[in-house]
Amino acid sequence: MKLDTSNWQPSCFGRWQISLQAEAKITESYEWGDTRDRNGQLVYQPKFNKELVKIEADKRETELRSQKHRTKGDMLLRRIDQPNGGRTLMFWSRPYSDIMYQLDSWLITPEGSVYTYKSELAHEMFDEKFIREKEIYLAQNLRSRKAHQLPPAPAFCVENGMVMGTKNTIEIVRNYILFPALPGLSLDFSSTIIGKKQPSLLERTGGLGPRFASLLTHSSTLRRGTRQIGNLKAEELALKIQSDGKVVHSFTLNIPGQIDSVLAPELNLYLNTDVRDSSGQVIGTPFASDEDALAFWDALVSGLKLHH
């Protein structure tokens, strides 16, 4: 069965492209960082503008200058002025500890979009040149984009924006999607750059072959194995489960990443219909049959691409 996807739209999550129903509701979460420090959350702030950034940054800077560290003087350590009116403040993470620094940034794209970025840095990793280079790199390479616009060149897509380039960084995506036309259906989309080889999906689910899912109470296996998506090799596991008297579909896909590769991160998709209503009752699958569920899954998966 082939699903009609004429009203689906492309979305860009991290280094990946995927097509979704136009009415899909997306909750986005992105982390970015250098391999030498802790990554931080990069958050789109649609209600902010350049003037509000100045007000908020000035207020926070004044607070930090007035607060005292137990042994180090002012809590504020550095101020870094960023392009387009943005700012980064570096300060002690706690007034009684000299182990960790924190960096709070307000970043403004050339198009005027605002993002906040918070990260931490261990004291032993302190290197002012590195900190300035990292924060300025992010500020200079952050660009705005429309929700369904794909990047024209290699980039790490974030909500309504993108970090241009292929610098060796830490990039993490954790997005959650609901489909209003299909109540009870959710999709978890996660991607990360791996530092070492990870067990594959089929390895994680045990080496018991096609009988594995049948060993789980009230479940049966619809698919288990490898599949090709363009030039990408993936592993998938599709289960049909009885939960509280309702049929639930649970589909998982893993595309292994290449070690330390920004352009080939690991991807995990988890499509699930085990959603509960406000009373805690399982809603059950919105699909009329296993074939319909698999057709929707195949339409999602076949649209996956790495954008280089």
C-alpha cells in the first residue's frame, strides 16, 4: 500500500531532512558545543528582538557584577560583544565553587532572529582564546530560515535557523512530533554525533532473531532486519502489541553514525501509538490495519536524507 503524501512538507532537523504531514506539531530541542567543553541548548526566542536582548543582557550583567563569589570577587568574569547586537556573559556557576564556569549568550542572526545559548565549562578547561573563538564562531555562523526551508549548504538545522558549516562540534537533536490527524501517534526523532561505535538496534534487542519480539508478552513482530534508504543502511524493528486491550504499534529505526563525523551522525526514530488520554487510558493505534501503519512508517522513513 502506497500512502498519499502530496500534502507533506520537508523539515530539517540537525543534519537530517524528513517529510511530515503539514499539520504535524513539532517540539524541538537542540544542543551544540565544542568537543572540549559541555554542549549547551540553543533555543529560538521568537518574542525577542535586538532591543529586548539589550535590556535582558544589561539586566543580567548588572546582577552578576553586583553578586560576589565567596573567594573570587565579582561573579562576572567576562563580557563578549557578539555580532548584530548579541552578547555573551561568562561567570562563576556558583558563588561557593571555583570548579565550573557558565556562559549565557544572546545571539542575533543577520536577519534579526534571536537565540539563547547556555553552556558550562570546567575550570581546568579554561582558555579565554578558545571560549571567544567558540562563542564568536556560533554567533557568526548562525542564520535564520523559514520553518520548512532547507539549507543551501552544509548546516546544522535548529528551530527556524541553522548553524552553517561543518566544524567538528557536538550536535544533538531531540525532537518530538505529534500528528493531529492521527490521535495517539507520536514520533521521537533523535540524532547525535558518536564518539565510539555503539551497539546497533538489532544488537540492542538481542540476538534472538525474528522470534525476539514474540517473546515479549502480548506482542508480535511485523518486521525485524535491515533496510536500505537511498545510500544509507538502517536497521528496523516493527512491533504490534496488545496494551490494556488496545492494539499498539511500536516502530523503531536506527541508522548508525560514523565516529566523530558531523556529516554522518547517528539517527534513531521511534514511532509509537502507546499514547494515553487525560484519564490514563491507552488510546490505541489510529491505523485501521497493520498494513496502514506500515505504509505510514514507510512514507516517513523513505523521506529521510542527510543534507550535505
